[in-house]
Amino acid sequence: MKITALKALQLRNHGQSLVKVETDEGVYGLGEAGAPGPIVRAHLKDYFEQRLIGQDPLCIEKLYAVMTKGVSQWQARYVHMPTVSGIDIALWDLAGRVFERPVSELLTGRFRDRIALYVNTGGPDDWRDTAGWRDWAAREKGSRYGWKTLKLGFERALGNLLPAGRYEGGRPGTMLTQTELAAIRRGYESCREALGWETDLIVHCHNEWDLPTALGLAEAVAPAKPLWVEDPMPVMYTDTWRALREQSPVRIMTGEKLELGSEFLPFIVNTGVHVLHPDLCYAGGITGCRKVADLAELYYIPVVLHCVGSLVQLLAGGHFGASVRNFVTSENRIPAGDLFEDMSTEGVTVSDGMLDVPRRPGLGITLVPEVLKENRLPGEPWWD
């Protein structure tokens, strides 16, 4: 069996792209890359086709090395990790289809048949409104999916609980004042009171704060007992992360913007976080993220998945979570719609906040071409 084509397709309302790896025997695999269609196709055509066309698609570890390590210094600029990630996921799906086994059984065998999911939400429009918190909590807890864990940042507090225009995501070294931290504390205390203790809570940041602010934020939300604070400081590792972890009264998590094991490594060996948060479509696909998880396990660090993609990424994360011993939970975007129920013939099964990991071959997805064609991003070619 040889690879004959690498293709990509972007859907409407998605910032990421589906990836297809085709072979000369008619078997194909599906993946998802963490970048828009035109960018992924450019990298496929300009770099990856010449290295992968004609190769055996079942040599996944070798092909991962070819994509990420088999390059000279001048070629390294073309190693686009979101595209690598999409190809890698597609190769695992293809292998599962060939051997008629679920991806999770090919990887390690399953530690679990269902994985926990958490959902991202903003809270009520007005964080000062106690009744609004109760109504919001009732809606979230009444979801037919039965969510047990909710993640929310404090963007909706701007203009009422916090000054309007205060937030700038990704701006390094920004600080919050003590009065703002006190307001944030009141907001999350209202959140906890509305939710009760049957639902877990995650605090969402965007890599924007300096160390005193990140520590102050952790202390402010500690009474609400969140599972962790996500991305409270700028992206890359410095010893500041270790200082935060050592002083924080709640767990600290990061990782959604990191690529390859080399960027996760300093967080792991320097115990810079309590929890790691890779994205399958950005950090190296299933192969790359398993390397991160295996190393994290040696340091007793749990792994959680970031996931803002389609059904393909969600089910790839399901197989990853089923096969990784130190896995905890995955983000999901099912409440946003975006074709989770419609883009495959099998759909998705979620109840009590848990995803049933498919037992069908590969990722367990049979795409519906008519749905994809109708929901392509305007101007997007059909599997080019």
C-alpha cells in the first residue's frame, strides 16, 4: 500500500481543516489540522507531498519522524505542526480501517471505553446578577448531555463587574489590580453558589498575566474550588511557571499553544504545571501527544485535551483518551452545533458528560459527503 494523495477541506464555522490521506488500494484516513484550508493545502503541496507520496502509510512512527525530524535547517521553516498533526491523525485512522480495529486498540488497548468531557461557557451576561447566575447554572446543568464540568473565563464580567475593555488576550505580562481581583473572586463565588458542588469548575485564562497577577487570580478563585486555572501566564516556559505552581493554592494547567514534545519538556522536567493540556490538531497529532503523555506519566502529571475542532478531532481525542493511562478529560464544542450530529452517519454519543469511544474501525467516522458539500467555507474547493 502506498500513499497517493494528501487533501484538505475547511468547513463553515470551523477555523480548522479536515485532512484526508488516500492510498492506491482505495483505503483512506481522516484527520484534522489546526489551521484553515488554504494554509494546510499550501503546506501539503509545497512540502509534505514530496516526502509522503509513495510511502507506506502504516509506517506511522517513521513518517512522523520524516515530517518532524528528517529536515535540514533551511527546511525546518516548512514543518507546519498543525498540518503534521492532521496527517498523523489520518494515518492512524487509515491503519484502523486496514486492520479493522479501533485506533485506541491499535495504540495500547483501552484503559476506558468512555471519556469525560468538559464544555466551555461564558457564564451569565451580567456577573453581578445573582438571579442570572442561577438561571445560567440551571440551563447548563439541564443540558441533555449531562455536563459535569464547566470552564469559564471572566470576559463577560467586563462592563459590569470589571471595567470595559480591560481584557487583552495573549498580551504578555499584563496585570490585574487588587480591586479587580476582588471582583473576580465575587464572580466565581457566585458561580459556585449557583452550581452547587455537583458540578466541577475550570477557570479560563489566555496566557495574558504576570506572576503576581496569576498568583493573585489563583488565590481569588480558590474559595470556588476550581479543578485548575488554565493558561494564566505567557505561553513558553520560564522558571516563573515553576514559581507559580509552587505557590498556587489551586492546580495550574497549560499547553494548548505548545508544539511537539520539546516545548512541553521544560514544563514537565521542571514541574512547571500540575496538569498538561495539549491539542491533538496542533501539538503533533496522536503520535506527538502520546509522546507528551508518556513523558508526563513519569512525573505523575495528568493530561487533559484542548479541543475546539469538529467531530473528527473530538473522536480522535476519544481514542487518545481511551488509550492514555494518565488522561483525565477533553474539551468539546458540541453545544455550538457545527455538525457534530450530522457530518457522519454514526453521529456522536454523549451522556452524563461522557463520550462513548467508537468501537468501529479507525476513528469510527463515515462522513456524509452531502453535508460536507453544503457546509463548506464559501469558496472552499472540494477535497483539494
